[in-house]
Amino acid sequence: MPINPFNRLAVESARRLLRKEAYGHLEKALEKLHAADIAQLMVQLSKKERQVLFNLLEPPKAARVIVEMDSLLQVEVLEDLEPQEVLKVLSHLPSDKAVEILETLSEDKREELLPFLKEKDVDHLLSYPEETAGRIMSPDFLALPEDLTVEEAIEEVRCSKEKEVLYIYIVDSRNHLVGVLSLRQLILQDPKAKLKDVMNTDVVRVKADMDQEDVARIVARYDLLAVPVVDENIRLVGVVTVDDVIDIIQEEATEDIYKMVGASEEELWEASTLRVAGYRLPWLSFTLVGEMFSGLVIKHYHYTISTFVSVAFFVPLIMALSGAVGNQTQTIVVRAMAIGRIEGMAWRILRRQLVVGSIMGLVAGVLATSLVTLVQQNPMLGISVGLSLLVSMTISSAIGVLVPISFKRIGVDPALTVPSIATLNDIMGTFIYLSLATYLFLRIG
């Protein structure tokens, strides 16, 4: 039974063998572990321990382990290796995986390695823009001429031992993609029939320059194990497999989460606390400047606050609840945009969120009016707080929808809207509350 790398005993055993320099025993233990387990085990070790352990792995096993590692851990392990050692590892990887790892390395290290990787089509894949189908596709696929018989095609499949065959792609004499068959469909056909007579001509395909997020959506929508990649002339150039799609989905979701809180994944592995602070400061600086406007709003209504001091007690309440509603709405909208579920539905979602915000504002407003009136013995103050919650929470719902959509339309990542939405809601909530309180106390009260 494999050792669970999350088990403290496994980590302690590895460290004990490293301390004793019992490398032979450690090599035997590593041979029994799955590559993914070794990758997780290395996360628990120090940098020096990781380097020693990685050097004990045979190149084929090391290649499988490096693929399972987090990108930042890949950099840490490979940057300290000599170029020839890195090449031994990369030579055992498919071209698309080699490109994926090369992208994580420093430019100097990449330049050292590229001349030795020409035979792996790495240069060709790197010629495509980042985060496109061309950059993540695998050039290793099985494409057969349309004039082949089913019997001949099955024999070709048997001979393609080094290729992972999920689908058989059928091309014409000019390498244009004209059809596709799954393995099951192939073996069920008449052996003497030609591929062009039995193939499925309605092929789901993607262009090489398509964004990788769009590729992931297509694979998920049509429930595919792989999707063919074609150039502008519909010539087959590669395939994107479902394991690549899973990586894309995880990568994009993680990136969005970090962006939404003004942080970066690099923080997990960054040794310098100054650099970690540098990752976060731009987001916090924007918030700081934005909240200054909230201060200006409060200053503008200083007479109301100084005359009716109890009004100031509930400014944080208004800001907190309107901000919470805005964040909830913004999170839902940004996630919907990321998975492509908002196309053509913007106004419908806006109307829905306005209704939801109004209902929550009404409930919160009635509750707040009752509690403030009971605690402060001041019905006018209770009405000010209640009405302010109703209005500000409704408007916050609209802001949570409109700001991400606006960012998307001007080409800015919607995940970056969090600081702007939080700041807008604070300014708006404070303004509405103090305006209503001023009107009710000075004009009516």
C-alpha cells in the first residue's frame, strides 16, 4: 500500500533517511510511490531536502513528478539544476508539457534549453500566443487519410503505441480536418468500409488562436475527451486533451480568487516579505484612496453628525451590509462570466439581482428600524437606518452586476473589480445614509 504523503510519518521517514544519507533505501521507497504522491511529499520538505530527493529519481520518474508539482515548486527545483539535467527530465515529457514547464522558468534558463529541444516541436508551440489553444495543444495525435478502410485504420491504431489515441481524426490529401471517429465507433464499423463513408463530419474543433478558457468551455459543453486544434485553413495541427482542460479550469479559478482579494499565488513561495507586501499594496492603495472619499462624504455632513451624534453610530452598519451585498453579487457575476453563463443575459441578471437586493434590503431595513428604535428610543433614527439599508443594498446589487460587465467590455479582467466595488459601495452607502438622516432630522424631525 502506498505511503500517504500527507501522513506526518511519511514526511518524517523521508527526512530521517535524508539525514542519515541512506539514499539507497530512499530510492527504493520512492520507486513504490506514485508520482503525484512524491510531488505532494516534496511540498512538506525544505528546499535542500527537495533538491536531494529529486536528484535521486530516474529521469522518467522525475519527469512524471515534475508535471504533478505546483508551477512555483517546479521553478524552485529546476532552476538549481544544470541545463543537461533539466534536459534529461524534459526529454521524457510530451511537447505540450515541456512547453508548460519551460514557461515557468526564467528567461535565461529557457534560452539555455531551447536549442536542445527543437526535435520536440517546442519552438513551434511557443510560437503561439500564451493562454491559447496552440500553446497548450499536443502535436502528438492520430490522423488518418479518408481513403483508408476501417480495417487499415484499426491496424494503424495498433501500431501507434506511443500516441494516446482518444479519437481518430480523418484528414483529406491536404491535411484538412474532415471527420472524426471514436475508438468504439471505429471497431463497430464494417472492416471493408472506407473512413470517409463512416466518419462523423460534424466535428467540434477550435482554432489555434482561441483563448484557453474558451477551449475549456467547449470541451465541457460537448463532454469531449479531446478537441482537435486547426489553423486558419482548417488544417489539423494538434489536440487539447481533457487533462489539459482540468488544469486550465483549476488555474483560471485560482487566478481569479487571488485577483479578487488583491493577492498573488507567488506569495506562497516568496521568501521576501517585502515582495509579498509589494504584491498586495496596489490593491490596498486603491482602497485607501477610494475610502478617502468616504471620509469626505462624512466631513460634508459634519453638522448633522455633530448635532445628532447617534447618527454616526450606524455608519459602519450601512457600509458593512451594502458592501456585503455588493461582494455577494459581484462574486456570482464574475464566476458566471468565467464559465460563460452570462452571455446575452446581462439585463436579466441585473433585474434579478435588483429584486434580490430589494428583498434583502427590505428585510434588513425593517429589522434595523425596529432594533435601532428600541435601543436608541429614536424612531426617526430607526427610519433613517432602515430606509438607507433598503436603498443602499438595492443599489449595491446593481453595482455588483454592472461593474464586472463594464470591466469585461473594456478588456479588463472582471476579477479585479473587488476593490472598486467595495469602495463604491462604501461611498454610496455613507452618502445615502447621511443624506436621508440630514433630511429627516433637519427638515422633518
